[in-house]
Amino acid sequence: MEPLTPEEQSTITRYLTRPPRGRLDYFSGYTAYIVPSFLFALYGVWKTDFVAVAFAYLALLIMIVYIIFYQASSSGIFYSAIKKLAENSGGEATPAEAPVDAD
């Protein structure tokens, strides 16, 4: 039986202790990044300032790349931990159906 690493244990604990969130909650978490960039882009369009529009786009692009890398790293640890837990359970498990998201 292979034990979970501290990083895997921390990841599982984080997922289990946070309450379920709806799609609106996830979206509202990113408004601090989306709204200022959007307003800056609108300002650039209004003033016909290409540099402002490009800066706003670049800010959003950097944020998206950061989120993708963070989630890829986190999902790898989560996958590893779940795989170990499934292997240590001793039985052949069949995949469950995807839960219905109740917004």
C-alpha cells in the first residue's frame, strides 16, 4: 500500500473541506481580473489607443495562461492521489456517472 504524499494529502483535504460551488461562484471569482481588463480595453477603443487595447488583451492572456498551468499542476496531484486511493481500496470500481451541477 503506497501512502499519500503530503502534497497529495493536502490537495485532497482542500477539495473535501471547501463547500461545493456553482458556476456563477467560479465566474465571480475571476471578475477581479476580467472587469478591469475589459474596462481598460473599452477605454482604449473609446480613445482609439491601440496600446491600451493590446495591454488589456495581454493582461487577460497572462492570467489565462497562469490559470491553465496552475490547474494542470493541481489536477495532476489530484489524479495521483485518487489513483492511489482507488488502488488501495482493494476492489474493482466502476466509474460513477457525472454529478448534475445544481446552479
